[in-house]
Amino acid sequence: MSKWDQYDSSVGDDPHPFVVGAVERYATARDTALDLGAGNLRHTTFLLKNGFKKVIAVDEEIRGQSNKSSIEIVTMRLQEFVPGQQSCSFVLCWATLFFLAQSEVPAIFDRVYAALKPGGIFVCNVLGEKDDWVVGRVRGRHYATAVELENYNKRWVQLAHPREDRHYDKNKKSWHVWELVLGRSY
């Protein structure tokens, strides 16, 4: 039994609607995709079904099963994974940066930028400063202030205005999340 069973059960097998929309609207090149924090492989499977020729799924605890040769499983901590230079056209890091320390995230953004081919797309989400986990300082989670969001855009091409998602879940946790679609310039 995994410590992630409750989370996997709550999110289900369907990809997040924001991810679906970002792929449909922005992912024009569909060669290799990278799913950082792949977990139960729900987004990995979605990317493969939506035209990506190869998907590299990275997580220290992969919980899904795949027998497809076009999915490469990398069991490793995200902080240790270094993708190849300009090796992919799309990178997804969904509900993953939340679990990293504030100091670890800039290096992840740098590695993702280096991994993307010119014109490549990066879709991710980060906690906002009003999230319960941030306000309560739960395990030093990463979050982004408005200034940090602006700093992300200095290097990246902002393809969509950051979407702010604020809601309460069934456990009465107050979520404050920024959803981002960033591109590497040509």
C-alpha cells in the first residue's frame, strides 16, 4: 500500500482539465514529452493517447502500470533527474512542485528550460501564497508569490496568463494554485 493511495483515489484516472486544454491548444509538436512527478501515470497515458510518440515518466514512486514501449519509466527523485538537452517538445509537472522545498524549484525550472526544444511547452502548477499549506508552513512547501510568477516570465514566453485556482476540497483544505503554460522561445 502506497502513501499516495488516498491522493490517487481522489484525483482518479482522468487527466486534469487544465492539462487537457493546454495540450489541445499549445502542444503542436508531439514527439517526446516529459511527465515530471508522473505518479499513477494518468497524465503520461493521456499524453501518449494524444499523439506524443514517446513519454518519459519520472517519479520516485511510480504507481501506475505500463507495458507500452513508448513510455519510459524513470524511478528517481525529481531533484536528481537531469533530462537531455533540447530532448523534448513538452514538459508537464503537475501537482509536483508543491512537495519540493522553496530552494529546489529554480533548478527544476532551469533543467526544464534546457530540456525543451525551441518552441517547446512547459505546463505546471505552483501553490500560491494564500494556500493552507503555505500559510500553515506545512513541510516547507514551495509556493510562488506574484513577483516570482513575474520572474518566471523573464526567461519564458508566457503563452497563457497564469490561471489562479482557489477552492476548498472535501477535507476543507483551502487551495490557492497558479496554473502556468510557459514556452521556450525559438
